[in-house]
Amino acid sequence: MLQQLTARFDQLPRRDQQALTILMVALVCAAVYFLIWRPVADFNDRAEADRIRAAELHSWMQTNQPALQRLAQMHTGATAASHIADSRGLMSTVTRSARESGLALSRFEPSGDKAMRVWLENVSFKQVAAWLELLGKEYGVVVGQAAFDRRETPGMVSVRLTLNI
């Protein structure tokens, strides 16, 4: 097959041979560019952008290292203090501590084995913050998700929480 193509090429007029040679060189160059050079260059650009983002994150972490260490210690301490075994224990602890903190839960329901969802309506933000801090420090309860909606009265909020043990 290669011999047939070579024979056909040799039978073409000189100008056609030159045009076909130039076309083949152009196709080889395009293939090298699009199949090798361009993917390698794109990979290099992405890798450089990732390196820059990682360097910025590293710099930010070094700058905020003391605060991050305090947060890690608080989280480790909270998890170690947890003695709640399941969602029933969590529900009992959460409802009792809310009542003791002067908060009335609008609604609550279990969410899996070790979590529950809680709704509070028109409550003081300060009371909620203090209650969540108490839950974290005393019982090792961690806030998985939180949504706070501001009410018309200053300092008052409606809250949706997912609490985890």
C-alpha cells in the first residue's frame, strides 16, 4: 500500500508534489500542536494555577495558625467530651439544654443515627450563640449546618440547625 502511494506521488506533476508535501508538513505540525503541545501547555497552566492557590492557602494558614490551633483544640476537646451515644440521647440533651437556656424549640426531628434538625423562631441571637457554645463545650455537640434569618426586631432571629454528635 505504501508502494502504491509512493508510485502515485511520483506520477504527480512537480507542483502537485510540492503542494502535497507542504500540506502533509502542515498536517503533521497541526497534529503535533493539537495532540501534544496544546494538552501539555494546558496541563502546565493548570498546574501553575494550582501551585499559586496552594501557596496562597499555605500563606493564609501560616498567618492564621494561632487561630486555627485554638479552633482545633476546641473541636478536639468538644469531641472528647461527648458522651451522647445516639440520636435519642442527642434529642434529650438538646431539648433539656434548650429549655434550661430559656429557648423554646419550634420543631425538632432526628436526622440519621447521630444527628438531629432543630428549628427556633423569633429567639435572641445571643441566647442561641450561648446555647450552641454550651452544647459544644459540655456535650460535644457540633453544628453541621446552620441557617439564621434576621427578624424585624433587632437581635432576634429564626434558626434552622443540624446538630451532630
